[in-house]
Amino acid sequence: DNGFCPQWPGAKAFSFEIENPGIAMLEFTALHHDEGFIDDKMCRTAIPVRCLRQGLRSVQFYDRNSQHGSFAFARLLVCVEIEQHIPWK
């Protein structure tokens, strides 16, 4: 495993409800998993929910100092689907 072809066995879609999209953030974190050790946070990013757009999106990762560093070319491809629910009055 050289890290150039990560795999997420059993990866599934997920959904959630947001009460206040004006202040909500969605965080993506990549962990390095070693058998018998605590998973290390490699990189992460947070995106304001109000900035999300539907479709396939490339998410840029940052290291713990909010810099690209060794993750300058690290991306996560995500498929975003947004449904607006209008509550009954």
C-alpha cells in the first residue's frame, strides 16, 4: 500500500437534516489506519453547507496547520445531492 490508491470498503451514502444552514459546516477527515494503533488524522477540510452545490465535487484537503503541505494534490471526490424540505404549516 503506497497511499496512491486508497480504498473505502463498505463506503455508503449518508444523509442528514440541517436546522440552520447559514452556520452549518460539513467536515471531511482522512484517517491513517494502522492495526493495533490509534488512527491518525492525516488531513481534513470543512465546507460551509451554504456553499455546497449539487453534483460531483472535488474537495481539497489541508494539514493540521491549515496548509496544503504534503496534501497539495490530495482531493476527495464526492457526489452531493441536496433536497429542500418545506415544513407543513
